[in-house]
Amino acid sequence: MRYALTLLMPVLAIFFGSARAASEDVLIETELGPLAGTYLLPESGAPKAVALIIAGSGPTDRNGNSKVIPGSNNSLKMLAEALADNGVGSLRYDKRLIGESAGTDLSEAELRFDTYIEDAKALLAYLRARTDAPLLVVGHSEGAQIGTVAAAGEEVCGVIAIAGPGIPAGQIILEQVRPNLPPELLAKTEHIVAELEAGRTVADTPPELAALFRDSVQPYLVSWFAYDPADAVAALDAPILLVYGTTDIQISVSYGERLAAAGDNTILKVVDGMNHVLKMVEPDPQEQMRSYGDPSLPLAPELATRTNEFIDDALRKCP
């Protein structure tokens, strides 16, 4: 799918007194409707690089917040600010059908994983037209996989994949639900996942599993389950930093180990004590849940350090 890109309007500019200079909300027009994002520049206004930041799965917005979880954690907003402190600009955006990118001609039943990949490529083209600075791709969770696939064949200096899936998504779902489902419901889940992996939708989803496997989302899952994240890493020419946290209750460090072995230009960094929303949180379930809606918790310092070190090294080596 080819996209016609047009900057519709600068909606809002906010100036900060810190090392971050200006945050501009933008709408980028595509054939499927506008994508809304925030373009953040460092204090100098002349970034040494610009990163496209891609959010994770579900109704997660450009700042890393989900409408199904009370409160805000602002993890991706904090990450963008940490990049700005290192002189790196960024564009973070609401994925299609999410947040301010909900205005689209596409229904949930028509959405595919490839749609997100094409959107990311379109936004890279937008950035290429807007700035002469080198480009980077930064993705979190599902966004890490989207970004890794989208970056292949693109002129980017590096990819940063944070808490990304390391095995096909259908198998991740099974890993996550196995400890919590009764045997009969687990068997049904395994059957549904197997059918979706085979490219077939199912019509007999139990009500208890409707949130995961409702009819309108099954075509998207079929398209997503077909991708193995290791294949995307192997296809990359650009260097990729894989970052995982030891207290992440959603994504295992072992996924990073599998991905690191898949490519020739991979760097794996494990942040001790970092959870899935990029904060320093103990593995206690109550502390974990609170962190998903607590904007007072800062970004894990080592994540910012490792990310900025990787970027600086990648820029030195970038053609």
C-alpha cells in the first residue's frame, strides 16, 4: 500500500525550560486517514538524529498509556524526553484506530499487522521529508516487532527494540494464559491459537475469551501470528539494540536471548529491576500493577543510558 503524505497542521507547540525545547503535535495524512503524533526536538533545535517511537499492543497511545488501565505511566513520553536530553529528536504517535488516530476509513476487522508496518514506513518517509538528520527506529513491546520489520530496507542508522516479543505472538499468548486458565478453557484457547496460526478464523469463541479472540480482531491476529520476530532481526542490516527488564511480568529476557542469536548486528542489554512499562519496580504483583498507572515513577535510568550510548555509537558508524 502506498501512502500520500501531507503535514496537515502544527496543532500545538509547548516550550520547556529543560534540555527539551519544543513539542509539536502533528497530523500526518495517509490514504487510510490521519495519524496523530508528537514531534519533540532537543534544545538546540537541530537534532543529531530523529527517532520514530512506536508504542505497544492494545489501546496504548503515543505516551505509553492504555485506556483500559486507570492512570498514566507516560513511559514513552519519558523515553522521548531522555532522547531529547541527548540531542535526539523524536516522533511518537498514536497507532491507527488508537487515541487521536482513531479517525480512519479502516475498521478493526480490516486492520492487519501489515497495516501497522506500512504506517511506520510512511512515518519514516514523513521524517525523511522533514529533516536531514539520520533516522532511528525505537519500538516498545509489539511496537518493537513492528519497528524491526518496518526498518528492513529503510535508510535508518539503528533500531532499538525494547521488551519486544521473541517468539511468534500466538505462542506468547499461550505462555501468558496457561497459568491462569482452567483446563477446559485452556484447551479451547490452544485450539483457537492453532487455527489462527494456520490462517483460519474460528466462529465458536467462548464469551470468556472474547476480549482476546472476538470475531473482529481475529483477522489481525492471523496476520500477526504469521510473523516470527527472529526473522525480522535476521533481515536487518542496521544495528539493533535489544533491551529487556528482569522484573517484566509480560516479556521474558529469554526472548531477547533468542533474538540476539538471530542477527549478526545485535546488542542485548538486560536492565536489572526494570519492568514492562520501563520503570524500576519489584516483581510484587501489586507494585507492578500500580506502576502501570503511576506517572511519578521515573524512567529506568539504565534504559536511558544504554539507549543513548547505542545511538551515539550507531551514529558514528552510520554512512
